[in-house]
Amino acid sequence: MSDLKTRFEQAVARSKQLPEKPDNMTLLKLYALYKQATAGDVEGKRPGFADLVGRAKHDAWAAVQGQSAETAMQGYIDLIESLE
């Protein structure tokens, strides 16, 4: 687990140095996997229509609900590697 966590933390650091900014859907996927890996399943109410960004983030995170932290970490690592 610690090796996976180390690789995950390295991927998070590398995400800030990607050659080009990913599109919004990819950014939402990265956000969702990061939150699932670090905080677990989404909690709280879904933001209202006025908060479009918050609503999109909530929906993306809810889409990966139920994944283990390890699965989410590996998914995040794989996605970052595909963007490099």
C-alpha cells in the first residue's frame, strides 16, 4: 500500500507539471479519483443549478463512488501517465 501511496503522491505532484492543461472532462475525472482516493465516497447534498462547477464536481465524484482508495489511486496514476 505504501508503494501505491508514494506513486499516487508523485502523480499528484506531476499533475501540476503536465505539458498542456487537460480538457474539462479529464480534469473532472482527475478530481473525482483524487477525492475518492483521499476522502472516500462523496457526502453531502448535490449543489443546486446555480453552482455549475460544484455540481459537475459532485457528479464526477459520485460516479466513482464505491471504488476503494487503492483502485482510485491507481486510476489517478494511470490517467496522469496517459497525459504525460
